[in-house]
Amino acid sequence: MLLYIYNYEYLSSFLRCKKDFDKIIIHTDREILPKCNTFDSQISGNHVFVDPCQRIIKYLKLMQNGSYNKIDGCRYLNFYINEQVNSTYRNPSTEVPYKTFIETFISNYSELNICKDNLKIIPKEIMSNMKKIYDMYIKLDKVINATDLKKDNICSKIDECYETYMSFQNKCKNGSENELCNALENFRNFYLVNSQRVMRCTDDTKFPSFKVAQEYTSDQDDSPNPSYSQHQPGQDDPARSLEISDSLVEDASGLNSSNSKTATAISTTLLLFPTLFTLYKFTPLGSFIRPYIQRNQKVQYNANDEMLQLYLPNYKPQDNIVKEQLNVLYHS
């Protein structure tokens, strides 16, 4: 049974997968093309899925060769299939067409089963949001890697990203779109990590964090704050360097606090002893305490005398024995 499972946070790994996917060249392949023609005739009959079918098969072969992480590749492949189904079928729900696509494809090319754990339908509304964020990654990547900023008005893509980013602000304010807002935070961190390259175009564009507003709303509702950027194995996200920096700052702050407490304790101890001595020696408090101290000392002295009395009787005979032994040796 297909489940409505979607994860915005995986979008940060899609950019790398797309670059590999775009390298695939479609041509007449005697092994692949017949399978894709059969597949297309079974679900559409108008050849719209012939090229996507060939790309999927070639992409699966790349994953089988171990070129990169299989989990990231399968997630991207599921996104691509959902995108193809949504663009072909305009009805509000694409659950049936998606299920037909997957089952028919596997019946013709069983290698797709390696991604069976990641093949889930994505509702159209969620898919629309994912495509917008994914498109921001693509545009920003073009700015980062551009060698000629004047070509194709490349710097305008930053303004386009900002406009798309800000369109999600209201959704994050009400605290009901936690995954979506975390994905936006991931993109914002990606932007900050590459800020030196972006500043070639502008240094004025700032992407505000929606995560603060989201966490505030969660606190008001007495609900736990959403976890941020749950990174999956194999996922390469440059924004993680910012999280590490934040944790180092927190550790340094904790160390400074601990050192401050230790210094305070030592200072208090050094001041305490002179104060107690002054009170004892030069104030009425000393005359009040002194009789108790003298009484305790007298008790201790008496106890020591009793212990000596116990040991002295045993000690004297031993001394006499030694003397007698010496006298015997002397007369002999």
C-alpha cells in the first residue's frame, strides 16, 4: 500500500543527484528502447513516458554501479517519477496513475525494486512546495558556479529566489508546516555558506530565518520544538558547518561559566578563614565559644591519660625483663 510520506529535508541532496541525472544522454538503445515502448503503450499510448523511462533505467544502472549513495538516488528518482506523473495527469489526485506507473514499470524492468522502500506518492500540494524550493537550489547553484555574471542576467536569480522564499513566510508563522520551514532553513544555510560567491552579485539580500517564528509558535502551543535538519546517511549538506560552529560557541560559553564558578568558590574560602579568626579573637563571640573549646580539650587530655595508664603496666615488666637479661649476661 502506498503511503503519503514526504520529506522536505531531502531536497538539499537533490542538487547533486540532478547533476548526475542531467548527464544521461538519451539515444536509441536496442536493449532499453523496446522495454520503454512497451511500458509507455501500457499506461499512456502517446509516447510521453518513453524518454523518462530511458532516463530512469540509465539512472538505476548508475546506482547499481555504486557511483553514489543509493538512498539519495532513490529519493531523487521518486521525486522525478512524481513530477512526471503530475505533469501528465491533471486530476487533483494522482494516486492511481502513480501506482499504475510503478507497477507497470517494475513488470518490465524489475531493477526498480532496489528503490522500493523510497517509492512513495507525494501529494500535489506538497509536490508544488518541493518544486519551488528545489528550483531555488538550482537557481542559486547557477549563480555560485557562474563565470560570467553578465551573461543571461544571472544575478537576477537571487531576487527570484528571495521572492519565492518570502512567499512561505505566512505558512511558517502559524507553526503548522514544520518540515517545510526546516527545508527553508536548510536552503538559507546553503545560501550563507556560499555567501562569498553570492556577494559578487549583491551583498544586500538577506534571507530571514523563519525557524525562530516557528519555534515561538510551538512554545505557545506547549508542543516540543521541531528538530532541525535531520540528516540522513549519505546526505551532503554544506549547512552543517554552521551547526558545528554554533555548538562550539555553546561549549565555550559553558566552559567559561564553569571557570567562573570555581574562581568564586576559591575567593569565598580565602575570605572566610580570616573573618572567622577575627570574630573568634576580637569579638564577644570568641569569649562565648572559648569555654566550649577548652572543655573539649580537657576531655581529650583525660582520654589520653587513661590510654597511657592502660599501656604503662605492660611496658614496665618488659623493661625489667630486659634489665634482668642484661645482668645475667654481665655476670657470666
